[in-house]
Amino acid sequence: METKLYVGNLSYNTTESSLRDLLSQAGTVQSVDMIMDRDTGRPKGFAFVTMGTQAEAESAIKMFNEKVVDNRPLKVNIARPREERPRNSGGGGYGNRRY
């Protein structure tokens, strides 16, 4: 069963390819999803990586959690399930002004 990892504190110079190459030392990397800023198109400094098996994911955590890459200690752990967030009901102030 494949397992998704959270990989945080990445250098902004890290690419999907370089992250895939790094984590493939622990096993089969199924996919790499670098999270990008919508406005700037630049990386946000974290990614989700799907490993082929639970054992490979655990190996990646042991090998790379707190390992310094590009002068930054990586944070690698099992990704938590995405929380359902309520739909935006128009809050936030813009457009809700009373004149």
C-alpha cells in the first residue's frame, strides 16, 4: 500500500526532480506534489511525496527527517489526511460593506 509523506522546510531551490532523486534512496517514489504559491508561482517550501509501500515511507522518515539539505533541516513525516474546510460563505469583509 502506498503511503503519502509530508516533506517540509524545503529550500525554495528544491525541484520535484531533486526531491524525487533524494527520496528514491529510501524506495520507490510514486509521485511528488510540490506545493506552489498561487500568486507568485514559486514553491511554498513543502511537498507531498507518495512512496510505494509503508516500509519505504518509514525508511524515508528515518533517513531524511532532520537531515540538512541545502542548509535546511528537512521535516519528513506521514501526511495527515486533508481536513475538510467549510466553503467560503462570502466572509472576509470584501463585498460585505454597508455604506
